Amino acid sequence: MEPNTTTGTGTQASATSPTAWIDAYTAWASRRSPLTPPHFHEGIAYSLAACAIAGRICIQGGQGRIYPNLYTLLLGKTAVYAKSVAMDLSQEVAERAMIENRIIYSVFTPESIVGELAGEKPTNLDKLTQDLQNRWKESARWGSRRMLRLDEAGMFFNSLQRDYNAGFIDLWMKLYDGPATFERTTYKHGLHVIQQPVLSCLFATTPASIGHLLRKQEMWLNGFWPRWNFCVGGGYPEFTPSAFEEPPTDVWKPLFELGNNRLGRWEADNPLKAKITPEVTKDYEAVLEANRKRIFENPDGYMEAVLGRLHTKRLKLALILASLAEPEAEKITITNDFWEATKKPVQQMELDMVEALQQTKRTDKAEMEERVILWLMRQPSRKGTLRQLIRHMGLAHAEIDPIVTTLKNGAVIDMRRDGNSMKIELLTPT
């Protein structure tokens, strides 16, 4: 997706702007990591704010509470979009703002994460240094209101569908929705009870790592992928040198105030209920209805699932903006300014979901072409027949035909009929 370039220009946002802090963070991060698309930095900024809030504020809707927790996924090719650099910058700011104790870094399997969220002590806790023990205890007191950060999340996503992790896809969706409690029993670990989960995630990976999961329509229709805020890299970012700059006050201090002072009186089981103006409520309902209509008229199962959650995502972002802007917690109100400011980032999310699917399909085709080339390299004289190739690939003729046609048109292979057989020969040197 062509990156959203409306922020990250290096100029400081006006303090009166509803997105003042998001813009300040994005501008600073873009100077430090200019190869990272600005909307990656923007998605990280919203995630940091969600981490600082830690489930202590919500919107009380007719169907339940809506917490401003986010599942953010940076998706892009390795070494092109500087995803890891952008993630490291978020760590700098989290430490300056003193919210790093709400971030889980070292847990990778879904099962171990459940134990962490349920408050299960590490088996080697007593053997750790006192400093490490204190650090774990300080983090554990936030329970399941933390943010899980994975710089390479491919292994995590792929493990969700293994037999021994049955049920974790449903679990991850429920953790996002913020149920009062969640219980899970396993043979190895017994009963885990997760109290008042309001989980956020900040993950990064490549389209190739999770392509097969992105292509599975049931992962969209069951609501798993639609819960994620996609930030997808598209196009080639021209090289721009980075400039070192410590996080300025307007980047770390608002996050510090939000995370440590403003919401200190509230907890996830008794959160502050933010106000929302009638004007925003009316437009929120109009957006909801417009998306319902688009779903009804849209035959695409992937986007049908995506559209059903965009209005709630927009409300979450608006609540984050309102929480950052209002110094007195009891006065936090989602006004039209905050609501309108979330329109563009949510549109970007929708576009990036489409781009993720398109990149996945392109990646799949490239992988198939590579398999054909590798097979021919192993054949005597780098030659074979189409029938042999079809058997090797395990595909139907209609599936293999566009792949070999592309390779032929690109002068990678030669195809010619020899009696009843279609001969294939690899032409390119290796």
C-alpha cells in the first residue's frame, strides 16, 4: 500500500491538533528511521498509548464495554522497511515514559503467554537475580492488561494452528474483546484463570512468513484477522539518511502522564467510563450502518469480515486521542474533532488489509515459480515433462499452467510439444 505521508514530515504538530501527540511521535520516529513508512510509526504510536492506558478507561456501549486495546501488525519485506528499527524506537519511548513494565517481550508460545497473563511464576524465578525478580513482579502486577511485543511474529502465528494449540485462535480473539475472566485448562499446566484481560499486541513479520494464514478465508470470517490493525509496506522507500535525536519532551512526557498519573485511580475491573458526544454517537451509528450495507452488497468474504469491525476500531482510536489530549481524566470526552481525526488512519487500515492479501498472493505465485525452477535443476540435463512436473507439484493442470506460462514468457524455461508429451527445459544459468 502506498504509505500515508500526511505525517512524519519532521515538523511538530500544533498542540491544539487532536492528533498532536501521534504526529509528534511520528515526526520524531521518521527522522530516526526514515525508511520506515510513516503509517508504521503512527500505528506504533497508537499501540504505545494503548499500552499506557492498560485497560483503565473504556466506552460503555449498549452491548458492553469497548476498551482502547489494539492488535497492531507491521507487515513488510525484510530489510526494506526497517520494521525492527521502528520497534526499537518504541522501546526507547516506553522506557522514557516509564511504561515498559507493561510490555511482555520474552514469551513466544501461546501456551506460555497464557501462563504469563494468568500470573504463573517462572519456574526459575527464585534463581534469578533480585533485580530480575523485582522486574518480573512489577510487570506481573499489570496482569493481562499488558502489551505483547514480538519483533518476528511468524513463529507465533504459525503455531496457533498446530494440533497441540487447538483453541488458541479463539482465545486470542476473546483476549482482544476483554471478557471479565477467561479460564483454560491443560493437562500439563492445569487451570489458568485470566482476570479482566485487556490485551494489546505489537507484532512485526513478513508476508512470506504468514502468507498461508492470510490466504485462509476462515481466518477472516471467524474474526481473527479483522481484529488486527495492519500496517503494510508497499513500494520502494528511497534511501534517506537517518538523524540521531533523543526522544523530545513532547514525545515521551504526554505518554508518561497518561500512563502514570492521569488514570492512576482506575483499574480494568472498574475502569473510567469516557463520555461521548451525541454528535459522535450519531455518526458512529451511521458508519456502522454504512459498513453493514457494504457487507451485504460485497461478495468478497475477506472484506466482508474486515468491514464489520472498522467502526469499533475507529472508536478505539478516538478514545486514545481523547485520553492523550485531556489532562483531567474525568473530563475525557470523545468529541467530533477526535472522531474525525480517526477517519484517515482507519481508511489506511482497510487499504493495508487489501494490500496484505495482494502481497500474499504475489508471494505464493513467486514461491510456485521457484519450486518449478528447483525441480528442473535436479532433472537430467535440466529437462522434464509437464506431466512429471504436475505430479511433483501436486497441482492440477489448470493451476500449473499460468506458472509455467509466466516462466516461458520470461525466457526462464522453454516448452515444446514432443509427440504426446509437453517437454520443459530450464534455460537460465544458475
